[in-house]
Amino acid sequence: MNCYPLLFRPIFKDKVWGGRALMALGKQLPPGNIGESWELVDLDSTSVSGGGGGAEHSLIENGELAGRPIREAIRLWGRDLLGKTRLTPEGAFPLLVKFLDAREHLSIQVHPSPTYAAAHKDAHLKTECWYILATSSVNGQQPVIFKGLKPGVTRDQLGQAVKDQNVPALMQAFPAVVGECHNLPSGTIHALGAGVVVAEVQTPSDTTFRVYDWAKEYGRTGRELHVSQTLACTDFGPPPPLARLESGVAQGRLVTTEFFRVDEWRLKPGEARPLASRPAGAQVLTVLAGRGTLSGPGFSPVSVETGRTLLVPAALLQHSVLTASGELSLLLTDVS
């Protein structure tokens, strides 16, 4: 069987902080407060408070492998799919792509630092980035991204703020602006603010250490906090600056990490743009707005639209062309 670009069925997660805003991305949501739509995932296990505690493997939606998990495509196509992309030690695809809708603030949290992960086999790095898709004020408050601690905050001060239930006062809060992208390396303390919808690209880890859960603000029972782990993992330096593609620019790099690189592309109606000039690793296309078609020799054209994510095998990149049906914007992620 020849390889071809893969579409996936979204996996929806009901969250206490979620809402219904993902319908604007074309999602057919089940009942509930849907906080996350997992677009591409290949995890053998998840945390109870994160992914629900079980395994999550994206199911393919199109072509001969429809209904089969992504791991089956990896098994069948090997390097034709992956190219230079390296699987995780568990043999999983090394990227997780989501859309998030924060009707309320998410918990203030941090993911394992490299030093902590090296010393704890059950802790895995989680480097992620958020591309802001939509914002709205909530109870008169303008939406923000919480990212990093204020300059000069010490570990002792953070520990005292946890005891005093005053962690938000130590956080840097950046206005949430549509089109901006925030890089959050493992070890960066952060929280997605209420009224923000984002596309998230991350390494495939569900290890999260929570240090503040907004229980008193929302009148709900707070979840378990991970104070010692947070104090051990938090980077007390400045967080990475935000990135934005300027108006009128057709494409550009937003995020570079050792695990993945994220570019934003903007295409005009009818414009055709090749994906890559040389073979590399697998690429993931996440459509932010608009509609287009990916075509190339050896596979049937694949249509993509707002809210869809497409995995393009490395073997197809050199001759694949994306054509916009109208105005089209997307994230293109190269996977290490």
C-alpha cells in the first residue's frame, strides 16, 4: 500500500474550564463543556486529570487505512512516513496537536524540566506552543496568557505564594492577541486565560504539575496540587518572547525547538505553494482558517478546511502542492 496524507478523527475532552467555542472551527461537539479537541495524538497512556487516564491514538479518517490507528500507518510505511522524524522510545509519533477553548482560566502549571525528567522515569518533557485563534472578554476582564514569573521572583517566594493561595500575583500576564504565538518550553510556568481559543502543538507528554487551580475564584473544588514538583521544575528566568507573522507576510517561522518547528503560512485565493523543496521529516498541517487542497503524484488530492489537521508523509513532501480555494492560513509543523 502506497502512503498518502492522513486526516484524523478528533478526540474531544470535557473539561470543567471548557465551553462550546470550538464549534467555530467546524467541530461537531458532543454535549458538555468541551475544552480540548485532540487532532493528532499517539499516547499509550495519559494522566487521569489530563487525558483521562487511558491510551489515546488518533484514528485515521481517510483512504485505505480509515478507522485504523496512526500506529498502523507507522508500522506499514516506516521511513516513507517518518523520514528523519524520530519516534518516541515507546515507538509513538512524537507530536500532539490540539485545539483548546478556555471558558475559564486553566490551572497554573508547569511541565517537567529536563533535569527533573532525567531523574524521574515517569515524568516526560512537554514543550508546547499556543497560537491564539480567538479571544473574548469574560466578566469584563480582557483575556490574557499567563507565562513565566515576574522578574526577581524566587523559589522561596513561589513556595510562600502557594501557602498563601496567591500564586497569580507572581505571574506575568500578557494580553491575548489573535495571531500571536507563545512558546512554552518544559519548565515554563503558565496558564491559558479565560476567553482564549488556541491551537496547540506539543511534544507527546501528559505530565503536568499543577500549583494553582482557581478554586476560590470559580467556587469549585480544587484539584490536587503538585507543589514540590512545581518548585523543582520551574524556570525562574524570563519566558521566551511571543512571535507573530506581520501583516502582508506570506510565511515565516514562529517557533523553533529541538523537537519541532512551527511556521505560519498564508495563501491567497487560487495560490499554489509546494510544501518542501527537499525530503525531510514528516510534516503536519493545521488549518487555522479557510480551505485548500493538497495534491501530488501517487495519491488522491486531499481537501482540508478550518479546524482540520493533516499528516503528510516525508516521502510525499518534495512533490506535494497546497492550493488555496480562498484565503487560507495554516500552521506547518516540521517534526524532528
